[in-house]
Amino acid sequence: MTVTGVVRTGVEAGCLLLDTDTEDYLLLADDDAQLRPGVTVQVRGTPKPGMATTCQQGVPLEVHEVRPS
């Protein structure tokens, strides 16, 4: 899936969320420099709704690609 939104910090340390119009996604990425709080990006990834995380926020989204938006 591909979604566009604003990156923001999560409640737990080290957690980044993508705030879209319809949903918040927990960004699961391997150190992508484009994922900084306040930046609007387009993310292509695979949702992992059943995955347990320490962040406890948003729908986990395994990030495959990030583009500036």
C-alpha cells in the first residue's frame, strides 16, 4: 500500500508515526533518514496489523520505500 502523511514522534522513545487523514501508521523502517518529525512523505509498505510492538500506537507498517511529498 502507499500512504501520504506527516511524520511525528510517538509516545514511546524511538517510535515514529505517519499521521494520515484516515489512520496513524507506526513506521517500521531500517534507519531511513527521510523519516523526520514534521516532514510530509509518501510511504510504500506492508501493513502488519497483528504485530505486537513496544510503541503501542498506530497500525504497524513495514516500510519499503519513502519519497518526499
